[in-house]
Amino acid sequence: MRKLVAYPLSVLFYLCFGLTLVIFHGIQWFSHKVFGYKGLKLAVDGLQFVIMRCLNLLGTRISFYNAYNISTDKPLIIVANHQSMYDISPIMWYLRKHHVKFVSKKELGKGIPSISYNLNHGGSVLIDRKNPRQALPAMMKFGEYIENTKRAAVIFPEGTRSKDGVPKPFKTKGLELLMKKVPSALIVPITVNNSWKMLRYGKFPMGIGNHMTFTVHKPLEIVNFTDKAELIQQVEHTIVEAIER
């Protein structure tokens, strides 16, 4: 019965979601051309808010738990487990004062209204995971940008999303490089739960009636750790321990 109800709700969701991406693509372009980065940032924030309202059409609830007053005077490296593309909007919206940017695969940089435009013009980095010659200098430049602007980089060290919520082992090279290039950063671990259920039946129909939760754990200062491998291990343990099974 649940899956049956999911069909008409999924049609409604995809119509609203697609329309949102098309409309905000134009808004982003105009805001960026006329008002520069500040205009683009406001448009992108609005996009994330509306995407979350689209998810509400599926009976989705989103809870973002953050008990910490994280300073905007320091750059952030946000480390999270990855369960679906719907992880992204809540992180961008609830941490919007930190100007959140992403380490994304290059395929997302073309052909997707709104999303591709923001990735190409908003300060995120697009990497070719099969081409270290491209990925390494791109990540280094991105790290320098985050350090200099005191903004926030989001990285999903699993590399690809978990389709059933079970976490994949962290691939640490990208995170290690960011830590090296952003030495003044706070590491902010975030645990994502139940986002994978949005795609429990595949892309159609969507999963309905889910409660997605995002839990921000205690930020850690890179400078307080001489052993970076120990820091990464601690961050991974913190994130994984809070994943619902």
C-alpha cells in the first residue's frame, strides 16, 4: 500500500522538483550576473529551501541537530556519510552562514539546471575521480580557496553513496589533502540518517514518509592533532557510531 501511494506523490514531487531547478537556474544566472557572488549565494540558499519543501510533498520530515555555535571566523571541513543526493540541501540550508561548498564529481557539472550552474560558479570543486592529474591540483586550489575565504568545504569520504544506509569505509586521500591545505580549519563531523530511504524503490517511485536526520558532532581543530591519521579515524568512528541500523 505504501509503495502504491508513492507513485502519485512521486509524480507530484518530480514535477515540482524539476520546475524548481529550471526556475532557479534563471534566478541564479540573473542574480550572479547583476549582483555577483552575493546575489548567487542568496539564490542558492533559496533553492535549497524550496527543494526541502518539495521533499515535504513526499511526507518527508527533516531534522537538523546542531548543539554547537560554530564560528564563521574559521574555515570548516564538513565530513559526512553519504546516503543520497538529498543529503545536500539540508546541509547547505542549515549551515548557510558558512558558505558551504562541495567536492563533487565532474559529471554533475554539466546538464543539470541550477545544480551544475552553482557547482561551476559558486566556489565548489569538480573532480575527475579517474584522473589524479586533474583531481590533485583541483583539490589543492579548492583547499587554498577555503583557507583564504574562511568558508566551508563538504566532503563525503565514502566516495559514493550508500544505497542501504550501511556506511562504506572512508577513502582518506581527499580529506588528508584538504586538511593539509586548510590547516586552520575546524573539522565538523555530520551523521546523516534515513536519506537512503528516499531511494528505497529506486528513482521511481520515491520513498515516502521518511524522517531524515542530520546530527552535527563536536567540531575538532586540526591544529590540536599532530597525528592526522588519528584525527580521521576519530571522525570516521564518530560519524559511523551514530548511523542508525
